[in-house]
Amino acid sequence: MAYFSTYVGQDAAAVVPVIRRIEVDVIREALEKGVSDFWAMPSHAAFLALVYPLCGMVLAYAPSYQNALQLLFPLASGFALVGPFVAVGLYEMSRRRELGLEVSWKYAFNVLRSPSLPSIAALGSVLLTIFAAWITAAQWLYTALYGSTPPVALVDFLQQVASTERGWLLIGVGCFIGFCFAAGTLAISVVSFPLLLDRDVGAIIAIVTSIKTVRKNPIPMTLWGLIVAAALLIGTLPFFMGLTVVVPVLGHATWHLYRKVIVRDPV
């Protein structure tokens, strides 16, 4: 029975989420509200976002100790695939501010008491699996082009990638594969985590609703995906520290985008 509620949810049969058709201006409005939330709760958001630059630094240095320099870029870029899961606490903070409730960093951990916690964890496991599949695909591509011998020096490897036909192929095919993973992740997670935080509908309905949202609003959702990708890329500079601002803004904006695209539960 517990497994059933994880994937279906207690509120699944109550009110099916209704999806609005939105315009691209909604993306701007969501980002503006995300910035507003960040300025209203800067210390709290920055506290949560510290996870990102710290993990980013680990990703930057760990490969050099394990002869896996070829995975540096896939690890750094693929880290965004689990971002919607890690940012759940930011959604909770935006939700509380929206309701006029007291806001403090400690309330971000209210997610741990959410009725949807099993579903959130299950969906988070899906994103972690996608992340692992992306890293595996990146390693397979490198092995197919360069063999099983890992690069020794990062500078030499970057020069080979930038100046040889094999390197250009690695970049082109790698970016295409990464785009496929990113598009799939966007489709299943763009509103699913905020929906689970707002209603206990279960992982399956959350994923289905997210996919339907992208299908119903292809242009705005594509724009949102591009903005997220560009912002995270900019946030990696310098040394991933820009993510302390980018991540909370995007996290808060995601909640407001959810509010714009999904009709509120009348209950």
C-alpha cells in the first residue's frame, strides 16, 4: 500500500491538475518573482545554495585524482540534471512567503515532513538515475573516440579537443547526447517537484502533468530550459561560486512558474 501511495498519492483521485496555456511573458514574470524572493530571503537562499558551489568544486577536483579528466565537463554540466530535486527546499520557502508565513532557512526542511516525501524521493531517484546514465554515456563516447586510456593532463586534453577533428566530434556528439538528457529531464521535472510539494498526487501524476505542461506550452518551456541552461553555465564562473545567486533565483522562479502554469487546487 505504501508503494502505491508513493506513485499515485493520497490526493490523486481528488482534483486532477489543470494546465494553463501560457505566453513567454510568464517566464519573465516568474524570473522577476524569483529575484524578489531571493532579495527578500538572501541569507536563507544562499545557505541552501552553498551545496551547489561546494559540490561543484568537488566535481572539479575529484577527476584529477582518479584519472578521469574526460568526465570533468559531463560531471559539471550533468549536475544540473538533479537541480530540480535539490531545490525542493527553495520551493518550500517561496510557498511560505506566498502564503504570508514566517520564512527562515529552517522551514526549508519542512519538506521532510511533507506527505509527498516518498514521491519526492522516488522522483529524485529518477533524476539521479538519469545523471548516472549521462555520465555513463559520456564515458562511452570518450572510449569510442579516444580508447580506454584516460587523459593525463587537463591542458593537453583541452588542446586536443579544441584542435582536432576527433575532439570536435566529441564536442558535437556529446552536446547532442547531453541535450537529449536535458530535454528529457526538463519534460519530467519542470513542474513535478513543486506540484508534489503543493499536492500529494504521487510521482506518476506529477511526471505526467509535467510532460503535458511541456507539450501544451512548447515555446515557453523551451525558452525556460534555455534560460536555465545559460544561467547555470554563467553561474559556474568563477569556480562555481556564481551558483550561490543563480540557483536560488532559478529555484524560486520555478515555484512561481508552477503557479502560473498549473491552476490552483480549489480545495
